[in-house]
Amino acid sequence: MAIQVGDKAPDFELKDNHGKAVRLSDFRGAKNVVLLFYPFAFTGVCTGELCELRDNLPKFVNDDTQLLAVSNDSIHTLRVFSEQEGLEYPLLSDFWPHGNVSRQYGVFDEDKGCAVRGTFIIDKEGVVRWTVVNGLPDARDLNAYVEALDTL
């Protein structure tokens, strides 16, 4: 079961597409976090979603908000993907232990071996304030994230 609104977001540390360690708690007290899980780099729906975020980046990476995108790909795959698509926000690797953070958030599909499309908006105190979980083939609505951030 996925983390629910009102739950304290589980802290984690993952490496980004440049090999830098990123901790959710690094943003506590400073920024709201849009934590987005997606199945795999280089797939159609994922690429479309992440590029739409890229095209609207000031709404998701600014003085008040940080976007963190998580997949079960390796950091090397994520580095090439980010360079190819011009993604200038952290792509975090939940590769090893495989899917550990995705499982903590309740969005890991054991049969497919990847995260489903889960999004969690976490406030500056580390509390989940909005969430949506979609199946693998179902793209998310970017406008819903914007509306949820506007309520914080």
C-alpha cells in the first residue's frame, strides 16, 4: 500500500544521475518536494512525463520546491537519459538494493521489477500533503501537481 496523505515521508538516500548522494531530509525545513517515481528511462510514457516537467521546470524547481524523480535504473542509464533529454533536475537511482525506496513508498511492482507511477508532494516538515499513484501505462496530469503545490 502506498504512503498516504498525512503520513511522514520515509527518509532515504539515493545517488543521482551524477553519482551524488541525495537525501530527502536535506530539504526538510527548506523546500517542499515533488517526489516522482517512474518505471524506466527511455520508455515512451516516462520520457513524455519527464520532458513535460522539464518544459515547466520553474514550477517544480525554485526557491520553494524541489523535484526529485526516482526510477529503478542505474545511475549510468540515468546520466545518459538526462543528457539525451536535457533533464536538469535530479534523477535518482533506486537500483540497489533494487527498489528499496520504491517499496518503502508502496509503489514497487514486484512482478514487473519496477516502480509504478507514484507522485508524492511532501511539505517542508516532511509530511505527505498530496499523492497519486497510476499504473504503468497511465500518464499523470502535470496540472494536478501544480494545483497541489499551490495549496502549500
